[in-house]
Amino acid sequence: MRTVVEIKKGVHWVGAVDWHVRDFHGYSVDKGSTYNSYLVMDDKVTLFDAVKKPFKSDMLHNIYKVIDPGKIDYLVVNHVEPDHSGSIPEIIEAIKPEKVFCSSRGKKALLDHYHRDDWPYEIVESGQEISIGKRTITFLETRMLHWPDSMFSYIKEESLLISSDAFGQHWATSERFNDQVDSSELMAHAVKYYANILLPYSGLVQKLIAEVKKMNIKIDMIAPDHGLIWREDPLQIVEAYDKWSKQGCKRKALIIYDTMWHSTEMMAKAIADGLIESGISVKLMNLACDHRSDVITEMIDSKAVILGSPTLNNGMLPRMADMLCYMKGLRPINKFGAAFGSYGWSGEAVKQLAKSLEEMKMKLFGAGINLQFVPNHEGLKKCVDLGREIAAAIKDSVPV
């Protein structure tokens, strides 16, 4: 898609839309994504970020609609991850910039990725300003949000924050602004993005929000590197990040399970019964049909995480092992945990699940429920009682 959009007078979106991407290193993006780049026309024409390598022609075509690429003076690299820098070698060849602005870690990352020490690097630090004519750019390093090199660029004359990978969404649309799309769907994409990318850095998000508030800068537009630009009430996404980064929970339990011959599934439904009758909101997610990234999105506001798997070859089912590997990396906090499952003759899975929950510092409810073969009425009653016990703990810890 090659359609330039002027997001502010003299500031143009010149990025690319990826309608067909479906996986982002383990995160399902069933509605595609965008790679956003911004071109600012001033005495020093400045390009912010590039696009994924296969989309370099889309970006260059968009730039040509505004200006001959050879007339671009500066390139600002806010983030070196290849979905934003993969086309940089070709872009630099086309525009031959006077300077390539980046953080010190950004320069190292560019050298490590592209092995070009002949580019005109200009290292900038947090708080540093540069003039490009009528406009001034202030840089703000945002290390580990979500790479060591990450930074924001703020154009104060436009009250415009170019926010790199923060405040984005993976969503391919023909629209460019938040007020042009359904707000509930937009926030659903935004929370999924936060849960699967930024969750482990929640403490740093809190520090960054405090730092931006301390700077007392005016922001009337936030332009991320993925998804829609926040034009209407842009601070709503900052407020949402503030809430999500605190990892507060609702009176909600998430039951995540895989099943072989439906015995573990029977147990999952029985635990859900105990929770539901006690007034707790419940979400059952079967890993045979629910993607790991959708599970994590549901987990962000769940107080209890309840895992179930039968035993296979002295261990848990492979999809559950995959889920746990992914979940551990995202480091959720403030959760209760419980384990359950069925077995034929050995029964190790429940113990392994409980250990994993303990390693994630979740408060456990016993050693878990482990039932042999098909559960009977007595076994299912234990599951219902576990649901009731977890429900009581949730009510005690989560205010109405």
C-alpha cells in the first residue's frame, strides 16, 4: 500500500502496510501490521525510522510522492529491530544523509546488524535537542522498551511524540488515525501488543511515564512505529500503559489447558464451575485452539492462572510446555496459581506445572489435583472445591 498521509503540516507518514504477516516471533498477528516511518519537511528534511526490508520499495515510492529521496538530509533511527531498520542500507544508499542520528547503543546495534562503519553516525543522548529549521527534535532514550537502543523523538513545535515501538498495535488498516477506526477493536489490539511485547518491562514503563510527566511536555499526537497514530485524545494510550504496567487484576480466573482424551478438559470445566458459582469471571482456553499470545492477553488482568495437562511420556503435553516457555519470558506478577491434570500410570505433569507456577512466583493452591484416567464424581468434586477455594482468595485480594 503506497498512500502518503500528512499527519501534521509538513509531517508525512511514508511507511508500509503489511496485510499478510501472521506471526511476529511467536505472537499471532491475524490482522497484519504496519511499519510506520515519518518524513518531516524543514530546512533539514528528516526521516524517522525505516521499514522491514521487503517493504523498502513501498517506502521509497511514498517518499518520492513528497520529495526526491536524495534531498533528505537526516535519518533518525529510534530503534534497530529489523522490522524498522531492515531497509536502512538501501534507504541510506538512496538518500545519502548528512547524519544518521541514533543512541550510543543504537550505533552499536546498527554496526552489529549491518557492519557499516562508513555511515555518518551522530550519537545523541537523552534530553539532547537538535534544530532542523523551524522545528526542534528532543531525544529521549527508552532503554529496554523494548531493546537497549530504543528512544523516542519529540518535535516540540508540533507537540508530536514519535514513540518507536511504544503505544503501537499490530493491525493492518487503510486508516492512519485512531479516530478513524472502532475504538474497542483498537484497544484490543493495543492491549495484546502490550501483553506480548512490553509486559516484562512494566517496571521500566512506570519509570518512563513518570519521566515524561516530569518533563511536562505538551503532547497532542503520538506516532508509534506500528499501527494507528493517536490523534484524538492521545494520552488515553499513555493512561492505558500506566494501568497495564501496574498489572492490576480483576476478579477473573484464567484456566489454560490441553487435553488428550477429554479427562483434563472435564476437570477444567469442573474448576470453572466452582469459580463461576462463587461469582468469579472465568475464561477457559484450550491450547489446541487458542494461540499462546491470545492466552497472554487474557492473562494480563486475571488474578488466577490455572494450568491443566495430562501426562505424556512422563511430562506435560507439548503445547503446554510451549505455553509455559512463552509465559515465563513475559514475567507476569501478582497472580495466584494452581495445577491439575489426568494421567494413566505415571502422572508427572501436574507436579511439573506446579513447579513452573512456583518459579513464576505465583501463590500456589496446594500441590495440584492429579486424577487417574477418567475422573469420577468424587474427583470432579475436588475440582469444583478447588475453584471455590481460589474464588474465595480472589475475593479477599481484589476489591469490588
